[in-house]
Amino acid sequence: QLHLQEAGPGLVRPSETLSLTCTVSGDSINSGDYFWGWIRQPPGKGLEWIGNIFYTGNTYCNPSLESRVTISVDTSKTQFSLKLTSVTAADTAVYYCVRLRRFADYVDSWGQGTLVTVSS
Amino acid sequence: QSALTQPPSASGSPGQSVTISCIGTSSDVGGYNYVSWYQQHPGKAPKLIIYEVSKWPSGVPDRFSGSKSGNTASLTVSGLQAEDEADYYCSSYAGNNKYVFGTGTKVTVL
């Protein structure tokens, strides 16, 4: 049974960098069948795709966030990470790490989500 | 890459059907048969209920059905039950390994 767990600070100051890590357990992160990704949801609002990474390190990001987003993977630790720079209050959201099925393009597993608040 | 358009709300009485639309463009919904739908209850992570326009993941009842015509995808919930009250989001592949979500629809069971 796949389990995804987000970890990181719940409070980030404006203009600083948001950093989150997702630990994958119960399945291999080195699968060619899946992307690993990040999705966020501001309080009371809808879902927004942030980006995906393949186990080889290839990344794909939402064009609206691309200039501020870095996604990386550490297969030895079965983890992947998100960094979002120059945050503002608009980046306050629940951040979910997810697994996406390639070639069918749907999210089949979600972490529980972690609320990150941007505030001074 | 704009969000797909969904109606903000939809409602129906128990046993009735409700249909939610998801309007995109030829660059996403209309261009690929990779539309998925997610159900989200308050405070919970979303759950996949339809993938590849009309396929069911294991364990999802066939009361949920999906379809697509042109740039518009649709989700129909038949035989509404109290537990179907939730937010629903569509998502589509948008080419070049990129994805886009819908604006979300709150379904109320009257």
C-alpha cells in the first residue's frame, strides 16, 4: 500500500523559500509508470497543479509557477522535494504530494496534505 | 494554461442525478482523452473517481460516470446519496507533461 507523507515548516515568511519533502513508502520511487508531483489548494479554493518529477530527475512545471519552482528527487531516500522561492500570502495553501500515472495522466495517490502559511 | 471551467455549484435530491460540466480548450480537454475527476470531502485529500474520461478506479461505484464531447467533459452522479455531497474537480492532460485542474463544483444533496 503506497503511502505519501509531506513534511516541512508550516509557516514561511514573505519573500523567503518554501521547502517541502515527500517521503514515499510502500512502493518503489524508481518506477517508469509514474510521475511524482505537487498540487496545492489555497484555503477555500480549488486545486492547482504545481509540477511533476520523473525518477530520472526530469521535471515539468506549471508555467505560472515555473520561475519560482524547483522539484528534485532523491531515490536513495525515496523522497522528492519542492522548493518555491519568493513566497507571498498568495502561496498560502495546503500542499499535497501525489503520484501520477503516466500515459493515463491521473493522480492515483495523495498525501494527507500540509498547510503552509505565508506570514510575517 | 487557464483553469478548466466548472459550475460553482450543483444540487439534487437523494436518488436523482446531477451532471457537472468541465469546459476546456482544444489544448487540453478537447485534445486528449485524459480527463479525470476527483471527489473531495471537507478536510480530506481528493479521491480519484473517474480517469481517462469514463473509466472507474477499483472500488468506485458505477453511479459515477464520465463522458466528453469536444472541449467539454462531464461527470454524472446518478442515484444521489448523502455521502456524495462534496466538492468535485476535473483535471486534464494539457500536453508536454503538464496538467490543469477545473475550478471545482460543490455538490449539495438536498
